[in-house]
Amino acid sequence: MNRQTVNVSTDWLLIFSCWFIATISTLGSLFFSEVMELTPCLLCWYQRIFLFPLPILLFVGLYPVDKQVVRYALPVATIGLLFSIYHCLLFFGVIPESLQPCSQGVSCKDANMVLFDVLPIPLLSLASFLAIIILLLMIRARIDK
């Protein structure tokens, strides 16, 4: 196996990992709202806007392996991460309630935002976006070599 083949398979694996995380996160988000009937708050909707295109963008980058997918997916994931950081700061009370965008409908700090009474859903979003961004930055670092 030559160096070129190893690079392509590593690139494919990194892009696939991003796609897998984005797909599982999208399906999880849909499961929470459609099966568990948890109504998403305003910030959840904003995060979904930036999460839902990622599986499609990343899938297109898989066949054939296109490392340039980073140019399209990284900005989308970064904006989603910023919304999830803001959501987590609101959820954990770091940002005062007066700055909470969810004044009508479901609250961003609602008790339903905790999975299994332990894991906050906003934290899941943050972890997904952060993992995708780290993997995309790894791909970009390989491009710059």
C-alpha cells in the first residue's frame, strides 16, 4: 500500500466520521421531537438549521473523497457551535434569563431539555458540533501539508 492510498483512506475515514456524527445527531434530534414529542425551543431550531445540512454536505465529500468539503462544512458547523455554546450558557445559568431569546413557547432552560435526568440536550449539541469541527480541522491540516 503506497502513501497516496493511505492518505486517501485516512481522509475518507475523517470525512466519514464527521458524516456519521452529523447523521446520528440529526436522527437524534428528530427522535427527540418526533418520537419523544419534546418541542424544540428557539435555539434548538437555530442549531438544527446548521446541523441538518451537514450529513448531506459531508456525504457528497465522501464519494469521491473531496477534502475541499471542509470549505463548505466548517462554516456551517462553526455557526451551529456558536448557537449551542450560547444555548449551554443559558441552560447552565451563566447568561441571565433577561437575555434568553425563548420568551414565548418552550423555554431554553426547560426541564425537558435533560435526557435521562442527567444529560442536558444542549450539551449533546455542543459535543456534536465540537467533534465535527475538530475532525474538519484535522482534514484541513492534512490539506495544508
